[in-house]
Amino acid sequence: MLDIGFIRSNPDLVKKAIRSKRLGNEDSVDQLLEADQAKRDLTTELQKLQSQANDRARQIGEFMRAGERIKADAIKSETAEAKKRIKELEQQASEAASKVTNLLLDIPNVPDESVPVGTSPDDNKVDFESTLPDAFSFDALPHWDLIKQLNIVDFDRGAKVTGAGFPFYIGKGAKLQRALISFFLDTAVAKGYTELQPPIVVNEDSARGTGQLPDKEDMMYEVTRDGFYLIPTAEVPVTNFLRDEILDTGDLPVKYCAYTPCFRREAGSYGKDVRGLNRLHQFDKVELVQVVDPDSSYDALEEMRTDAEELLEALGLPYRRLLMCTADLGFTQTKKYDLEVWSAAQERWLEVSSISNFESYQARRAKIRHRRGNDKPEFAHTLNGSALALPRIVAALLENGQRADGSIQLPEALVNYTGFDTIS
């Protein structure tokens, strides 16, 4: 969440962010400032009364030690009403503080100045685009037909066992999944990321810490009996790994990578967007997370973007990089890149990665701080990025690697992991 002091000083900028992101409600800013002022007024009155009560307590002690009980009892009688008022003020101040916190959670992060202003995804800026390969000399098949032909993914049995969007991977399809995960993790570790194997369910505090609550309740699967959520991304447990901790600034950046299955309800998805592997309710992904000194967070964003792009280059997949406009930024992000691969048979771009900077927005929610020497602790900056999400990578590998005889040529980078170079 944003710092209340920042909002006090920049209410118009925060309202502008709400308009440009098309998230939240501008009235929340005024409601927040009103609640904040009420909280501060209550706190000031409470502190004044508490100070007076402390002074009177000292007076009572002095009179009692001097044997002047009558004077001590008189002050005790006078302070009875003040104690009652203190109790009322404590309750009111607590309620006001809760109201301020709840309103803060409803206000989105402010986009960085470098983010293009836009009103729809059409205003995203194409920063880079690979040269597309020549058209196939044969009728190319979409991956859902290739999958059926090669018998490497079973959607029907997945739907029987669980429901639509929960496929089984079979034989070389399963091996390809495992190979991609290992390749992505090994590459990240070689770049200095520490591998974690996190829980795939989290509590409400963790979901709130990274901004999934209160914003993406409809996206997550909830284990209501235990108050847990199935993770929509490894960002949630990995970022919360450092929740409520103070790091030494000299130990930053902290860099983690993690593979997890991810679970998303994807309410409202339909049509070509959900064919085959295009959109699933359970999918595999390798995530990168960094916790950094605020002075270097935008350098870290470019580093993470490069880390993800190099995977696409190693796989030989044509891709493009989008700088997302304000209307296509998430609630918590200040700047975001999306990476999309070219789907040769579908003849369209498929998103496989988002790389985002949150500045201190998540860190303030999760209380992730750093300290320089003996200085007062400050909130760190957090970033994350997919490197990479598997379903659409697999779709692109199948479609781009298909040959006239129906077999699939795999990129050389995966052969040491799969043990085979073709799927047929």
C-alpha cells in the first residue's frame, strides 16, 4: 500500500493514478484523508489526556507518601471521568486506525513516470519484436490438434478427475514439462537466484501482503475451512518469505527463484483464449522474485526482464516485449513488461511472462524493511517476474516446432533435459 504521508502530500497525483489505472475510486482518497485526520485528532486528544493522567498519578503518589490521603482521594475522584474518556478515546482511535488501513488497501499503486498513459491494452507500447519466421510450407496445426495427434496431454480425463482446465500431461508431454522447469530453474540459479520450494497454499495475511487481497478474490481458489488460498503465483509465498523482517542493506538484493503449480479460477475467460493450453486453471510456472534497495529497483526490473528474455532466445521462440500502459497495469504495480511468444498456427501473440516493479507497495503491506547500519529501517522494494509460465511456452514450442510429418522438433537447449530432440 501507499504511505499515508505520501497521500497527504500528493492527493491529486493519487487520484490521477486511480483514473489512469481505471482501478479503485477517487472518493476513497478523500475518505482516507478525512479518516486519517480524525485518527490524528483522536490520537492527539488521547495523548493529552494520558499525559494528564500520568501527572495526576504522580501527584497521588506524592500525597500518599506524604500521608495526605484526603488530597490523594480528591484527585482520584477527579480522574475517574478522565479514565472513562481515555477508554472511549482508545476505542475510537483503534476504530479510526482500522478504517484508515482498510481505505489504504483500496488505493492502487502510482504508475512510474515512464509508463505510457492509456485507456485500453491497445495503448501498450511494443518495445521489441522478433523477426517472425517464414510461413510453413504445409498446413500448420494448432497445438490442441498436435496434442491429440501425439497423445501428450489429456484434457478429457483431466476434466473427469477435476474439471475443465486441469489437464493430465502424458509421456513425452510430462517429460517436456519437467525439462522446462529444470531448465528455467538451473538458468536462474546460474544467474545468482537462490532456489526455494515454497508452500502452494497461503494464509490471508500472505495474500494481503502481496496485494491479492482485497483485489483478486475472484481469481483465487479458497480453502474456506482452514482460511487458506491456493496460490495464483509463487510471487505470493516467496515474497512473504521475508514478511515482518528487517534486512541489512548490505545483503540486498535478495534474489529467489521458485517452481510451483499455480491455480487461477480465470472467471470470465472464453472463446479462443481458452482453447487447449492457452488458459488453464492449474499450470506450472517458474517465478523470479527480488527484494532490493529502493535506489536500484528499476535497474533490477531491467535485469529481470533480460533474464526472462534470454530464456525465450535460448528456446528459439519469436517474442515481443510490451511496456504496459496505465490502463493495463495491475493494482499493485508501478511498471510492468509483458513478454509474448508468437503462436505460428494460431497466428497471434501469447503472453508468457509479466515482469513488475512494485516499489515499496508490497513491502509496506508485508513489513519487509532494510536498515543501513544504525539508521532507522526503511521499506525495501519488491519485484517479480515469470521466467517462465509453461502452458503457452509448450503451445509455442509445439506449433513453431512442428514438421510436415506431424513430429515436433525441440530446441537444442532442452535436449540435455528431455533426452530426446523430437516428439512423434
